[in-house]
Amino acid sequence: MYNDKPGQHGMRCLHDILREYAPEAEVSVFNVRAKVEIPDLSYDLYISSGGPGDPTEYDERWSDKYFNFIDQLEQWNKQHIDSPKYLFAICHSFQLLCAHKRIGAITARKKFSFGVTAIRKTDDGKTDDLLKHFDEVFYAADHRYFQVVDPDFSKIEEADIHILAKEECNDDNSEDSLMVVRFSPHIIGTQFHPEVDVLGMKDTITKENIRLEVEKVFGKGRLVRIQKDINDPQKIDKMYHTLLPQFIHLCKETKAGIPVNEPMI
């Protein structure tokens, strides 16, 4: 979903995480937006990345094809209960899924989000295995100009969708932006970037355009706070080593027919 935008760490980080599962895992990359490459249903697990741009914009080249893939994946899981396929949607992809399901409003933020964001579990999130290794308030890398707010609880309940976490309200944003949603037992999404590592955040914050934008919107003091947050091992580093590896582990154990106990993280 990066649409060939240069200087992104998301794909590098995803490859680094997936490399831990080599050589048993076969990994393919599909460039959905720039090359209209849509995967088929021959894979066990899919990770749909973040990316730039307005998630509400329709692109006739790939939008319908991408949503059709999502629908086919869900239909497969309904018809093949014993061999489900998993999907993890990150940031831009998460917003696309929320829009596709019409479970909330996609709006531009009053201030863009960048740095390390505080996230609070909902009651559903407190009992979900995927978040069991995080405190009630946890932290992740975040960089976005849009958000999913005003959840439609009637549609959420009808579709058996569960909101697992929301953004902590602060001076930058007073709305309860959805941050983790379980769309189904096998499809989950995060509005933040669980794949980003400390190296990626440190490099991003040194880019002149990012630094100037942060200073303009929040003041120079924000950069100092972000640097401190980046170096806190309980924030970005914990997220990087926990959430996606846990998701992959749960998928792997289910496919092997092994009961899932403690994750190998």
C-alpha cells in the first residue's frame, strides 16, 4: 500500500519480522496501489501495509479489486472453518477496512499524529489473546493524518466486530479514534504501526521535512519527548517484538493443528 513512495521503513521492518520464520515461510510481495497486484487465496496469512494518502479516495484501478479480495477471504473463512486464512491490516489498510465495513467515519485529524502514541484497551481488548502481553495503556509508533472515529455500534454488533483499543485522548486529539479492531476471529487491524522498529523511527525523525512539520505543529519540545519515547524499551521496541510475531504465531499454530498456549515471542 506504499504506492512506491520512497524512504519508508514499513516494508523493511515487515521483511525483518518475517525473516524470523524463514525458511519454512514463503513470502510474496504484492504492490497493490502502484502496480495493481492483488493476491489470490493460496496463502495462509496476509499483511496489508500502511501507506500514504487519503483512505477515502477511490481509485478505479485497484480499489474494487482489493475489496473484492477482502470479501473473498472472509467468504473462504466462513466455508473453511478448519483451515482459515489470516489478515493483519496496518494503518492505511486498517482505515480502508473500516470504510469498507462502514463501521465508523474516516476524518482528517485536527493535528497530524507522529511519534509514540498512547493506546488504551477496551473491555474486549482486555480479554483478547493478541493483546495479553500489553498493559491497559500501551504504546506504538504512529504517523497519520486521518483517523477512524464515531463507531457505528449497530453495524459493529451485527457483524460481530470487536473494538479492542482506542487512542488515549490528549491535547492533540480529543476524539476516541479506533486503534485496534478485530473484524473477525482471523482478521485484525491496527491504526498504528506495530511493525516499525526503533531504527526506523530514529531515521524518520531526522528527516528534515518531518522535523520541520513536527516543530511547526507542536513546537521543538515535542521532538525531545519523541526521542525519549523512542528509547523507552516498553514502547516501540516492545510493540515491534510482540504484536505481529504473536499474530503470526497464532496463525502458525492453528495451521499446524496445535492448541495455542503461550506465544513464542
